[in-house]
Amino acid sequence: MAVARRAQDLLQKRERDVRGDRGVLVGDIYVGTFAMALALWSPPLFGGIAIVAVIAVVTRAQRSFRH
């Protein structure tokens, strides 16, 4: 059953390509938006966490850094 479904899906995709129907799918928009949001906010967040962690380690390791 799954093989027949897969073959049907591939055939329909091929028909879309032949017709030149290459519109953007709604799922592509959602995935692109999610990837863009993740790419924009994750580096500053993880960079800030890393900076705080480094400061905490240095503060604990160096007595002169505390005062």
C-alpha cells in the first residue's frame, strides 16, 4: 500500500513539474520562517550564555578577580 502511495505522489510531482507549476508551498514558508527566526536569535542567546559562563568560571578561579 505504501509503495503505491509513494508512486502516486511521485507521479503527481512529476505532473506538476511538467506543467511548470512551481509555486511556493505553505510548508516551505513555515520552515523558512522558522529557520530564519532560529538563525537570528540563537547566536546572541548562546553567545550571552557562554559569556556569563566564562565570567562565572573566571570569578571562581581567580581570587583577585572577585574584589
